[in-house]
Amino acid sequence: MANEIYKNQYHIHTVYGTYSVNHILRAFKHDNKRNIRFEYYDYKVNKYKELHFVDLSLKMEAILKSQKCKNCGIKGNVFMLEAGNTTKIPHFNLYYKSEYEEIMLTPDHIIPKYKGGLNIKENIQVLCEKCNSAKGSTVERKYFTRKFINKITKIQPNILSYIC
């Protein structure tokens, strides 16, 4: 069995392994989200390799917090260990997979970076590829909860004046 190559309208990637959501959530919650190791087999070089997470990326923190698209509500049901064409290092992505489709769930900036939004956990939400593409770089005020506004204005006091 070789590593599988997947291609959809958004990207091409090599899949090294598929894991249940519960398996990954348990692994990342263990040991305060540090020093996590996954072993996978790379058929290109015919040997086992190890993927080592020293600390979580902002992307993984967002995905571990919610596995559901904030807009349409689809829920990720499988993690894939994969590498894309641009990033050769394997990483985990969350997907909603059914018999008919495969949709990746991705972190999205509520206030886009080009409009002054910071790359911080308070400004990140999970959207599926379809909703993220449709949203583009617009600012969706429906995500501006009182809690979000309070947190973001403490960090960036004038941010709302730039985007409103």
C-alpha cells in the first residue's frame, strides 16, 4: 500500500495516514499539548518516520477547540496526516468525509490580516473550505460577539474603527 495522493479543487496532497478525531484529540490533550510524537510510514523512501510536535500551532489550537464550521455547521470526522505540494513536512488537517465528498476545515481570521487583524487565537475561527472561500477577505459582523469585541479591543483598541 502506497501513500495516497488526493486532489480536489483546493489543493493536491499526499496522505500518510488517517486518524479518528478522538484519537488525535486524546493525543494532543495528553501532556499539556507538548512533546507529541506520531510515527508514520513514508512509502517514497520505504521507512518509518516520526513527526514530533514540540508546541501547538495556532491552527491546531483552533481546530482542537472546535471541529465544526462556524458558518454551515459541518463537523470534521477524520484527521489526515498529509503533506502538500508547497509544504513537504507532514501535518494534520481535519476533514469532513462522506461517501460523496471530502471538505477540509481550516482556521480563518475573523478580522483579516490585511485589514489589521492579528494572528492571535481570539481572532481565529474554524470554517470549512467552501465557507472560507465564499467569505474571502470580507469582515463578517455576525461573528462579532460581545465577548469577541471585548477581547479584541483590549489587544487592538482602535481595530473596529478601521473595519467598520
